[in-house]
Amino acid sequence: MTVLEITILVLLTLTILSGLLFLLCVLISVKLTKEAKQLAKKRGKGAKRKRQLARKRKHLQGQKKKNKRRTLLFLVVTFLFFGGSQLVAYYQSMSLSHEDEESVVKSYFLLNDFDEQLEKAKTESESKEKLDGNIRYLASAITSYGANRASDLNTEEGQLILNRYYKAMLDLGTNAMRMTDGFYGNEEVIAGYQEDINRIRGYQKKVFELYKVDEAALKKAKSNS
């Protein structure tokens, strides 16, 4: 479980506990009100009896005031814990999970590397054996990350955008693995794959925009590595 998931679980647990304490205070309030009504009906015949009843009424009134404050306190605390859990859940739904973050970042670099190797294969700038091996490796890695499914902790929109991106990556990697020997010097085939890459980058851009991924930071990290 992630830190956010644990936080949500703790807040929901505290919400339930404070809610139960609130209900307990309500029941106590009902009981005290009933006792106060019964006490109000009693009449003391002697001075001593009257003083006893007066002390009981005063004590009961004090209990009612204390219980009223506790009831209000637990009600406020219940709403605060529940509101906090919903706020954390919303933040989590608008943030990439650890698994999705890793997949999106790795896929970004893999897609760029794959495009670069295709460009080299088109111009035959390196040996066929080397480029075929590189393309085969990248296609396999792209397929692996493309097989992922978006975390169900994301919003419905987020899941849709991520899964569309993953599916496109999976299709690209799977198709490329079937013909790794057919890229070298084949401009027509490579052009078709580069069109697919540009389409995937469109999906990628939507993921970056939704989850506020800093592409400039990724490029900088790549150049520094």
C-alpha cells in the first residue's frame, strides 16, 4: 500500500470511530433528557428531600451540558476526518500511482529511443545487426510496459486516457516485434511506424497534461544521464 492509501484508510477508520462516539453521545443525551423529565416530576416533601432533588437536577444539568459539547465535538471531528479522507482520495485520483508513474516515464524514454533507432535504420547509419538488436529490445520493452492497466484509484477520465496510451504502446511494440528484421533501409515501413509514434505522443501529451508531468524535466534528466 502507498502512503496515500494508508492515509485514506486511517482517516476513514477515524471517521467511523468518531461517528460511533457521536452516536453514543446522542444516545446518552436521550437518556439524560429522559432522566431530567422524570426528575422534574418528583416533588420533595421535606427540606432535605428538596435539597437532594435540587442537587440531582443541577448535577444532571451539568452532565447534559458536557454531553452536548462532546456531541458537537465528535460531530465536527467526524466531518473533518471524512472531509480529509475525501481530499486525500481526490489528490490521489489526480496523481499517478507509483506503478503508473514508472510506466509513463519509462515508456516516454523507450518511445524516443525507438524513434531514434528507426531513424538510424532508415538512413542505415549503423550496422543492420546492431540496429535490429536494438529495435528488438526496445519493441519488447515497449510491449511489456504497454501491457499495464491504469490503477483503478485514478479518476474515470484518467483511467481512460492512460489505458488508451498503454494500448497504443502495446500495439506498437507487438507489431514491431513481428518484423524486427524488416526495418533496415525500408523507408516506407519506418514511415508508417513513425506515424504511429506521433499518434502515441498525442496520447502521451494528454497524460502529461492531466497529471502535470514535466516533460522538460524528463528531457533534462535524459541529457544528464
